[in-house]
Amino acid sequence: MKTTLMILTVAFCNVLSQLVLKKGVISLGIDRVDLSYLPRVFTSPYVLAALTIQVFSYIVWLFVLAKANLGYAAGLSGALFYIILAMLGWMLFNERLTPLQWIGLALISSGVFCLVTRTI
């Protein structure tokens, strides 16, 4: 598998795991930090699914690190993660970002893109 495709896989797995985890927290009705929720959290199918996705992502990430420059891999994965997560959070959970937050997200992602681009 090509390195860039593996980086994309990691980014999408990380986004998916966060979305599944969010769904799990919503389904459990967790609205505050309270240790009494832990037994329910760790037996939630959503939380277990998110954990499984993260383990898969971690394994793929090990192969990425064996082949790619860390700055390139982490930068590209991170930029994609934030953009995709913000868009899907908006689409699936009706989470809103202000125009200024969208601009900030675009600027950060553009900066990361400049850092990971090999040629100018």
C-alpha cells in the first residue's frame, strides 16, 4: 500500500473513531465528568467499536512511520483529520463553527499543506 494512501487511511480511521465515540457518549447520556459512568462507557458497543478502529489505525500508522518522514505524515494526517472531522461534526451532529473558526481551520490546514508539500 502506498504511503499516502496509508496516511489517508489513518486520518479517516481517526475521524471515524471520533464520530463513533461521540455517538456512544450521546447514547449513554453522558453530560458531565463522573467516574460512575466508566463501567457503562467500557461496555458500550460504540466505545468498543471506536477502540477497535483506533487499534487498526495505530497498526497502519506503524507502517507509515516505517516509510515516511514524521513531519510529513503527521502533518498531512492532522490537517485531513481536522477538516473532515469539522465537516462531519456539522453534518451528523449539527455542530456549528463560526465563520472565524472555519477561516482558522482553513488557514491552519493551508499552513500544514505548505509544510508537507515536497516542492513549491
